[in-house]
Amino acid sequence: MHTKWRERWAMALLLTIGSVGQAGAAGKLMVVHAWIRTAPPGAMMLAGYAVLRNVGDAPVTVTGAESADFGSVSLHQSVEENGVERMRPLGKLEIAPGASVDFTPGGRHFMLMQPKRDLKPGDSVKIHISTEAGGGVTADFPVRDAAPVTH
């Protein structure tokens, strides 16, 4: 009986040590240069931009976004098809360790639908960016007439 208890204890210890080693690798999402382009009063759709950086040591998969200031927030990409500019949903977006993904005018962007208040330059909006691993990150997106200078 005493031997079985030792075997179980040793097995539990090995499983714990193994899971701690695996938990060490994690992606970490950071949002920089975030902003929302100023839109005319009453606009029902705005666009947000930022750089998403993975400063962790494992891939991060972005699954979506949300904000209390909008009816819906989604990730889109502008693409040209037969000379016509179209927007397509991005779906999941994987960011490798040490990599960055730019959300810029004319490319990837946050599609901000049904604003719940009029936004003017100087206002700021919190947007939560969700990740597959859970948690995600919340960032301030100031409303601006032009992109921030990022030297």
C-alpha cells in the first residue's frame, strides 16, 4: 500500500513539472500607434488602425475585437479585385513571436460599426482585442484626423 502511494505521488509530481515547462511559452500581444480616423457626425461606420506586436515567445492568434462604444467591431482587409476596392473579413490572424501586423489605411483595419456616440478629434475609445488563448488586450484608440507620427 505504501509503495502505491509513492508511485502516485511521483506520477503527480512528474505531471506537474511537465505542465509547468509547457506553460512557459506564451504569446503576448501589444498594441501600438492605435488611432481611429475622424468621421463626419452621424457616420455609421468608422475605421481604426494600429500595429499589433507579439512580444512573447509563442504565436498569438487574434480572433476578434469589441468595444462598448460600437455595435460591432470586426477585423477587415481592403483588397483590389478587377480595379474595384473591396473589404473582406480577416477571420483569425496568427502573429508569430517577435512579429508585427500593421492595420493601416488601405489595408487591414478595424471595422467599427454603429458608433454609440459621436466621436471627435481628441476623444478616445477602448477596444478589446481577443486572442485564441483567452484574455487578449485592451487598448486606447484616440480619434485623429491623420495617422500618428511613428518615427
